[in-house]
Amino acid sequence: MPKDLSISQLLDYYGNMLTEKQREVIDFYYNDDLSLSEIAENEGISRQGVRDAIKRAEAQLTEMEDRLGFLKRSAEVRAGLEQICEAAGRIRENNSRCSSVRQIGEDAGSILQCARRLLEE
């Protein structure tokens, strides 16, 4: 079973919608990098029980993303903010080289600052 970064990300978004046991098992597997055997030993269940719990949790997380799309939307927002940062930087640079209109430089700086702050959150 390959460990997939997107499952870990889905767990961040939708983990609270899983049962406590599912969340715990999938967190051990994806975020703590424990093997099925290690999790089984720690939880007092069979290795097959761990595998089944992980598969069910993965399916639930994937279904939630398919229905709600928070991870996809977050990636789109992040990409848009990065484009805004790049464009505001170019506007600021071109303004300072060509026309140097104070208001344009200030507005571009405000846009850049706001987009960077949102990217950090």
C-alpha cells in the first residue's frame, strides 16, 4: 500500500469526520509512518483489521473530497494567490521603472502584502 501525500492532506481537512479509531489508525499510518504490524500491535487488533480500517478511512476521505472539494479548492486558491503575487510584483516593478505613479506602486504593494499574508495562513 503506497503512502500517498494527498491522503495525509485529506486527513487534515476531513479527519474530524472519521471515527476516533479510524482517524487514529490512518494518522499513525500516514503521518507517523508506522507499519500495519506496528499499528496492530499498538492498538491490539489484527494487521488485517488495521488494513481494513485504513482502506475504509481512505474511501471516506476520498468521498468527502469528491463531494465537498475543499482540498481542490484550497489548491486553486493558493495557485491564484501566487499568480496575484507575481502580477502585483510585476506591476510594482514596471511602475517604478516606467511611470512611477505613487498610487499604483502603493496599490500593488498592498495587493502583494495581502496575497502573501493569505498564502501564509
